[in-house]
Amino acid sequence: MKTALLAFVIVSTSLVPVFGCTTAFGQVDASTAMADQMNRETQQRADESERRDEQQREDEQNKAFAAFSDRAAASVDDGIVIANTKQPKISVVKAGKVQSGAKVSITCSNKNAVIYYTATGWTPTTSSRRYTVPFSINTTTLVQAIAVAPRLSPSSITRANYTFKAPAIPVFPLSLTDDGVLHAGTRLHLVTSSTVSGNDANVGDKLSLKLDQDVKLGNTVMIPKGTPVDATITKVDQPWFKGTPGDLLFTVHSLTVNGITVPLKGGERLLGADHYTRVGIGVGVLMITVVGEIPFLLMHGDEAVIQLGMRFTVGVATDTPLKPSTLASTSKL
């Protein structure tokens, strides 16, 4: 009995350190895993912080670039002068009466400058017709042009107003193909049917427009001239200091005839006249008032006014089948 008890004690005593060591190893493994987890979390926080810092730096760079672009577009901001593309030149520079068919060419002295122009009274933008070759003028018109060169803000507008004794050229009817579909991309002629002043207009107001031509299928008028067109004013800016003119923009949506809606896309912009000129000096531009006695900073540009009878074109947005109607008038070509 004593021998058995002694053997049990010896075995138990010898196992204690073994189990004790096993527990100690488990504790060490747990501590190591915990330390690794903490290191990973610390690294993740550091990585996340670095990403936030990088994103912040990128956002600041983007804001700085946007601010520069805004200054460039405005030409002058808080007294900082930004270089502008030089003002384009129109070949027939003398406004007034000219011979019908006179050729007009437009040039800009800035290398790689792109010229955009209108001959309808609307303000040219980078969405206007791009000048490539000289064009003829055959009716009373206001030609306006801007130039845009790389890394420079757009030029000021060059204007030339031409008048003719001859009456305005009429807009001819649009003839549909035999399928009777008004296809996407087809240009429709529109005309303003009221006068709108920037002082009286608000964003969201409807602008009164009408179709300026018949749309015909054979001898049948599918959409008569004078059909109202849905359009909305999208921007109204009042004249401001530094000679800044008023600004009006509108977007054309659709027209409806005999229960058929024709989606349209397009619109125009109209700036009032400014009262300053730009003179290039090195890489900068000096703003000078036309009327020297009036301080430039206090001088306002003119109000933007859309006149009755201003013409322009828009595109048909989607293919639209047109059905004959007994209400449509007929006429001979």
C-alpha cells in the first residue's frame, strides 16, 4: 500500500511540471496571437490614415485646379490676372451694309486656337459651329466669334453686324422620307415668339418658341409652322461689376402635334454686351473700360435680352413616327 501510494505521488509530481509547461505554452501562443492582431490593427489604422491623407491631398489639388479653372474662365478674380486666348478677328470688320454673298473669314493669332461662331445673334460657345472655312453672308445678321487655345481661358467675343436691303431668306419646309419617321439628329428650325429680359426672367420659366418651318410628308403638312415648342430657362445672371454682362441660357425639350410628342435637344445662350476690352501684356491680360471716366470695378455690363424673332436650330432626340391627320393642312410644293 505504501509502495503504491509513493508511486502515485511520484507520477503526479512528475506530471505537474509537464502540464504546467503545457499551460504556459498555451498562454504564450495566445499572447503572440494577440500581439499579432494588435500589430495588424495598428498597421491597418496607419494605412487608413495614409489613404485619408492621400485623398485629402488629391482633393486639395482638385480644388486648386478647379479654382484655377474658375479664375481662368472669369479672366480676373480678386485682382489676379489670367491669360486669355487672343480675341479673334473677322475679315469683314466694318459693320453695316455689305454686298450679299460677301465672304467672311475668322482668324486668331494664338497657335492651335479653335474658333467657334454664330451668325444668328446668339452667343457663341464651344457647342456652337466650329469655324473651318470662310462662309458667305446673304442676309442681315450678327456674326459673333470666340477663340479657345490650350492652357488659356476663352477669348472675349468679336462681333460684326451686317445689314442688307434684301428681305430675310425664308426657311424652307422639311420633307420626310416615305416611312413618315422624323429621324433622330434631324435639324429643326425654331424662332423665338416673345421678348425676354434677364431682369424679368427666372430659372424654370418657360420660354416661348415656335417651329419656323413646315414638316411635310409628300404634300401633307405633318407639323405646321408655328407649332409651339416646350423650352425652359436654365440660367439667369444679372449684369455685375467689372463690366460683366447679363447672361441667359435655355434648354429645348419637345414639341407636340396631334397627340404625338417629338423629343428635342438643344438650346442657346445670350450674353449682354460687356463694357471692357482685353489687352495682352506678356502672359497676362489688362482689363480696360471702353468709357475711361467710369472706374472699371464699378462698371456693369448690359442686360441680356432675347428678342422676338431670333432663329436657331435644334436636333430631334429620338426617331418619332408621324401619322397623317385630318387636322393637318395641305399645300402644294
